[in-house]
Amino acid sequence: METKQRSEIKETDKWDLSSLFASPADWDKGLHELEGMTTEAPSYKGKLIAGKASLLSTFAWYEKVSILAERLGCYAMLEYNADASDGENIRRYALVSQAYSDLGAALSFFAPELLSIDDKTYASYLDDPDFLPYKVFMAKNRRFKEHVLDEKDEKILALQGECGSTAHLTFSDLTNVDMEFGSIDGKPLTQSTFSTFMISPDRNLRKKAYDQFYQVFLAHQHTLGRLYEGSVKQDIFISKVRNYPSSRAMALYPDKVDGAVYDSLVSSVHDGFDDLHHFYEVKRKALHLDKLAHWDVYTPLVGGISYNTSYDDAVGTVCKALQPLGQSYVDTIHAGLTGERWVDRYENKGKRSGAFSSGCFTSKPYILLNYTGETLNDLFTMIHEGGHSMHSYYSKKNNPFFQYDYTIFEAEVASTFNEQLLAHYLLDHAKDDQTKAFIIGKQLDDIVATLFRQTMFAEFEDKAHKSVEGGEPLTIESIRTMYGSLLHEYFGDKVEFAPYSDMEGLRIPHFYSAFYVYKYATGISAAIALCEKVLNGGEKERNDYLSFLKSGGSLYPMESLRKAGVDMQSGEAVKEAIAHFRKLLSEFETLLK
């Protein structure tokens, strides 16, 4: 039951990072090469405005240095997240962070100089076939003209970037490495195993784990509060320096998403509170409780169905569920999850909690898991992260470097779309009504977690940033009060909380990447709509969806989703997702009776 050291994990159960660098020594050589290119960078000053041939040769060099920097950063980040207690991983992460800062400072002339090209000449470049690999990058870059500073100020901001990540890195080290949560009944309580305890059928065990877990966070509340305050202040500092009206506006700007989309999401979810509160009442009855508590809300609506499967068997289920996307898609993801070793499968000491997909233009689309095989969530997490990685796979195959990187807004569609396919597959192969109820209950829990809960997170982020922007400082008391109020609003009056339940707001890693979580909510809304189109349609609908995956960063997210078949600007997709939730809840109640 002990959490293993990294060295105790089998090599075949770890990701193979050789598509980035064959060894740490090769990484060191790459870093040395990047340092040389950083020294070389100032020699390109003036070449962006010296005519077409000069601009093209500069772009070719810029592409080379960008790909190298991306590889170095990806390798260091993956190694660090696999074991943040390893001194070499910490050192490598620090070195590349410094290298990024130095490169950014050396290239501080690049954006201002590129944007200084007159409009007529710039437009002629965009129409020139020779600039095709750079066209999307140049067109998107032009939008930022009013937010790019002069060379001197850009250099200062680049040098400040490393310091600006301190709050996030410290939070990660504190919560993933330094915090010790002890054990319960011989099983270690960690960031990864906490969710396993929360779905236990033993209510006393859930309560014990909940108390023990949050007591540790409570003991560090002032440090955690100060770290989050620092992260919010950093966001606001950058937004002011770059002349954005707010930190939220700055976060939405790259995706060309209007603030009304954010506000409409929150408003639509509030309109669905009656359905959400009814869901918690149904859960209370299903669990045969007099009063539902916060440590009960993650327990499956239907018990008595065990899920315990090996990693390889889970891969088999994932591949069967993804058949509607075609054999090529299935064969590729099967190879990635198994022999090609995209995945770092199991928990070890120092490993980041949760899961993610990450990679770069020249690498495999890697996946970090903490697979246990003890919960159905592990299966959904695998197919979720697989959706991200397949999105990256198609994007890299069909786009040049400067337009392969899709937005997070689009990314969350690809991942939750796969989850929808898995739910449909499991329902179609359910052996009895109890199993069907269990799977529908899982769908309900997932929509609550992804649509309602992430919107609550998004609303909290918005309130926290607006508080500071309005002159009200963030304190541990104001953070807890703000978050606690939202807990009561979203869960309703009938759910019981502990005095420290509001500490949940200080343990969410995504809050250190501000205004990110709302994309989970919009993503599942789009995914539900697109999944229905693919399952109820034919080859055209499937190809439309695959074209969306292949589009990479060639379009703005609203446009790429519209071409795939869903309009996120209108807000209808969110309302339809809530209606889908209401329908599932009704089906569940019928099965339960």
C-alpha cells in the first residue's frame, strides 16, 4: 500500500521521452545550443523590416529556436512533474526557466519590430504564398499590436517572467511534495488517493479522510492564501502593463472570446440551479441519508457495482468506445497508450497529482496518469487525456509549426467528447438496469463536475480578480468567505459543510492559470452537442469532427467549432447541456424507482 519511489516503477510503465531527448546529457547539449542561439538573437534585430527575403530568413531562424526551446521546456516539465522531489529535475526545470527568460529578453525586439511594418506591406506578406507557413501566426500576431510594448519594456517583462511563476511553483511544491496527509486504515492519503476515499461506500471513512485532508490545508492556510494573492496580483500587473481593461479581458483576448460568453455561461448555469439542487436531493435519497454532506457528494449515486481493472483492459475498453471515430483513430491511440509509451501510468512519490496531456511539435503527445484501476474515474480520465493527445497528434500532422498549437478552449472539447463516447458505449453494453443507473449516475456526476463545478470555479476567479482590481485586497478571510458563499449557492441550503470546507478554494491548481477553468464548462457543452451529431449522423459528421481536430490553431476557437457544427457564441450549447443533464436525471430517477 506504500506509494512507490520513481525508481521502483517499471520502465515500460513510464513514458518514453526519447522523442524529445535521448538522455539528460542530450538535453544539456540542447540547452547549450539554445544559449548560443540566445546570444545570436540580437544580430537579427532590424532584419524583420529589411524586406521580404530578410523577413523570411529571420522567420526560419525563429522557428528553429522556438522548436528547440519548446523541446527543452517540455522535457524539463515532464521530468519535474513525474518526480518533483528529484534534485536533478528541479535543477533542470530551473535552468530552462532561466533560459526562457534570457531568450525572451534577447528577442524583446521581435514583436515590436514585426508590428512596426506598415499595414500595406504586412497585408501583402499575408497574401504571399512564400509566407504560408507563417500566415496564421502573422495574422493573429497583428491583433496584439496595441498590447505589445516597445523593445525596452518587452525586455523587462521577459526578465520578470521567471519571478512571476514563483507563486505557482511554490504552490505545486507545497501541495505535491511538502504536505504529508498521513494514512487511513493502512492506505496512504495523498492528493491522488483523496478522490478514491471520497467515493468510498463507507461514510465514516469518507468523513475521516475529508477531515484529515483538509486539516493539512487548514494548517497552511495563510501561506496558501498569500500564494494565491500573489498569483492574482501577477495577473493584474501584466494586464495593466499590456493595456488591457482587466485581467479577464487579457485572458480571453488570445482566443478572440467576448466577455459576454463568460458571463452568459455563469448566467445559464445559475438558471440551472433548480436542476442542480434537485440532483443533490436525488443523491441524498439514493444514498439513504438524512442530510447530504460535502464529503458525500462525490459518492456514486449507485453502489454495489465494483470497478477494478488492469491498465491494459482499460485500454481495450477505451478503444472499443472510440470506434465511431474510425479505425485509424483507434489504432493510433491504442499504440500510444501501449507500445509507443505515450503514458506515465502510475503514482510515485513526488509525482504531480491528477492527469494531463502534454507534448511539443516534434514529440509524442505525452500523458501523465495516476492510474489505480480502482474507480471508473480512472477509465474516464484515460479516455479524456487520450482525447487531448489525439487532438495534438492530428494537429501536428496537418499544420506547420506556427499554427499547430490549438487553444485550450478547443482542447477541452476533444477530451470531453471522448468521455461522451465512453458513456454511450458503457450504456449500450450495460447488462442490467442497475448497471445502467450506475453509468447514468456517473454521467450526472461528470456533468456536475465539469459544467457546474468548473463554472463555480470560474465565478470565483472572476470575483477574486475583480475584488483586487476594485481596490479590495485578498486576505485569507476574504478568499474563504468568497469561496464559501459560492459553495452554499451552488450546492444549496440542504447540503452540510464543515467549518473548513471553504479551504477547497485554496487547493485548486488551475487557479494559478487564471480564467482557464471556464473552458471545461464550455468544452463539455460543445462536446455533448458534437457527440450527438457524430453518433446520430454519418461519415460527413464524423469527418467534420475529425477536421476540427486537424485544424490545430489555424482558426479561432469559435470559428473552428462553428465549422464542426456547434455555435458557442449564442450560448445555446450550454443551455442544451443543462437540458441534457435534466433528461439524464429524469432517466436515472425512473431506473431508481
